[in-house]
Amino acid sequence: MTCEHCVRTVKNALYSVEGVSEVEVSLQDQFARVVLEESVSFETLKTAVESFGYKVVDEV
């Protein structure tokens, strides 16, 4: 991610996943924090972000 547009796009990608209730994306720290209402796999979240053209580089 290089700009605020990237941050908004990654947020939109994560919010598009059913079960996601809150998303925080930090451009400076290069991370996303996701709060879930129900169980969602990391792979599902990763696929959503990648479908918007971004690469997920690590799982915490």
C-alpha cells in the first residue's frame, strides 16, 4: 500500500467478506486488523484482498 486510496480499497475488500464487522488499516505500519462477528478463515480474507489487486504478505 502506498496511499490512502490503497487503504480504502483494502478496507472495502475486507468489508466485502461476510462476517467482518470492523476493519482498521494502517498505511504507516502496513497492516490490517479485522474484527469478526463469525468465524472467517484467513484464506478467505486473503482472497478478498488479493481480488482487489493487493498482495497479502504475512499472517499474524
